[in-house]
Amino acid sequence: MYYSSTQLLSGVGTQASRLNVAGLVIITLCWAGVAQAETPKTALPVVAGTSIPVKVIEVTPEGVQRPLAGAQAWLVAIKRKPGPHRAKVETVGRWMARSDEQGQLLFRGVQSHPGASYQVLQPFQGVSYRSAEFSLTSPPREIRVYHLSQNTEGIGMRVHWTISVGEIYLRVSQVIRVENSGMTTVDYTHSLQGLRVPTLSYMIGARVMTHGMFPPGTLHGNPAPSTGQGRIEAENGAVVYRGPVEPGNRLFFELSYNIPFKNQAARLGAVSDVPILDAAASVRWGHMVSPKVRLESKHRAIWRKQASFTEVDLLQVGNLEPGQPLVVNLNHLPIQSNIPQWIAGVIGVLALALFILLVMGFAMRRRSEVA
């Protein structure tokens, strides 16, 4: 087949135009890639601070609730760092607000701190009331404040002792929950005598020895109240709580200590200045000892035997009035043998006879050697 010159020129022009279009497309894509690579990255958007609304409610001694106007409060962001005894609390942010006529607080510009929790602090009549810790996504709706009073009739305790029996020591751990059924706050921070914690100690006759057991100052383990208010310390040999007791049952703390246990028996007691609404003592021991334990007051006992230890829960029946001691009796006995007594006696006689025969044989051998 033959082509004319005109057809050849038209074919060449068509191919050239196609090549030009393809080249323009490639150049355009290359310039787009270069422009995209040279465009600087935009900074992340700055998140504006969050506003946290919280209402302040004043509760009167009669139980009347009303908004508290003109109250200055703080919102704090806190982080906890691990420590040898307890976590160290560090404040990483603080914001202030004042309540309006409806008692409404509005904390503005609150920034988010990774790993931090938040808490509202509201001072009222010398007590710094604190909300429970929360995240920015679930703030509390309100915080309540109460009037101060010296009336302690509504204060009671619930105590649980855990006693681990060793060869020469009793390891005691106890959890104390303080309850206030009244409508006012009792502050023991600067009172003449702090709220005494019913710790176990040896009894002298019918009295519980509370002096001289704990050295003055901070206790071992640095126990801290659950509310973050007040402190636990030793005064005149006793453990006391120095701080406010608000209405409700949010206040509790835990402490541990050792009691020497070298005698055959021990009679331990604990006493409180306020009613003990619920008392329980759990006694645990291993296979090296087999103590006998009981409460002198009316109680119920629940036994549990595990592979490596035995535990009994002694549950006090009824309340303990102020000054009424809880008394625990312990007999420090060695482990009991499962061998019957008559078999043990026969084994003992045979062992003694064998020992005598060995001594006589050794003496006769020495005599023959001398001769």
C-alpha cells in the first residue's frame, strides 16, 4: 500500500500534537508535585481553653440548701508520681473563679494536661472543701459547703483490723472509715485533742495503754486521708487525726504497725472517743504457729483455711460505745502435731533408751582401750 505525501505529513502532525499534549501533562504534574513539596506544613490548630461550670451550694445546720454568692474558688490540675510509700502529688495548673448570685462558678481557659486529674477547691469558714477528682469530660455539677460546729454526736467509726501472727511480732494493718451523720463539719485541725484512732495495744488491767506506743511525728508508711484534707500523726503515743470531718462517709485511711509478741499469751485492746459502729478483726497465721484467738465481747467467728495459712474473722455484734474497749485474746502456741500422744510417748522412750545404750557402749569401748 502506498501513501501520498499529504497523508504522511498529516500523520506526522497528528503524532507531534499527541506528543506535545503528553509532554504538557507530564510537565504540569511535575510542577504540581514540586509545588506541593515546597508548601510549608501548617501548624496544628490551637485548642482554646475549656470553660468548666460548677455550682456552690451552702448547707445550713438545719439542712437548708441555698446558692453561695461571691465565693472565690480554685480549679487545680494535679498529677501523681510514684513514691516509696505513696504517690507524690504535683499541681500542674490552677484557675480561679468567683460565684455569681446564683452560686455559679465558671472556670475559663482551662487547659488539658495529659495524665492529670482535676479538682475544685472551695474555702468556707476556714475549711477547704474539695470535690472528688474528675476529668474535663465529666466535671461535677456542684460542690457543697457546711457550717462549722463542735458537736461530735454524729461522728462514728467503722474499723477493720488485720492481724498477722508471726514468731515474735504481730503485724497489724487497719482500715478506719469516719462517718458524720450530722449536717455540720467538725474540724479537729486546731482542737485541743485530735480525733483518736483506735489502735491495738497491750492492756494494763481493764485499761488500754495508748501512751508511749507511737513516737511523735509522722507515722511509718505516711498514711494519708482519702479526702486529701488533714493529716494522721502520733501525739502522746497515740494515733490521732487532725483535720475536718465533713457530713457523709468519704473520709477513711489505713495504717500499719508491729506489736511485740514474745510471751505465751497477749491481751490486746482498742478504744475510741466516738462510737465504733462496726468492728471486725481478721487474724491470720501460717503453719509454724497455731494460736487460739477470741474476742471478750459477743461476736461471730468465720474460719477459712488455705494451703499456706489459716484465717478467722471475728465480727463484733453491736456497737462499741465511746471508752468501751474491743479486747482480743491471743495464745501463742506452737504448731500442733498430728501424731497421737501415746505413739509420741513410745517414740520418746525408745529414743531415750537408744541414747543410753549409745553412751554405755562408748564408755565400755573407752575402758577397753585404756586396759
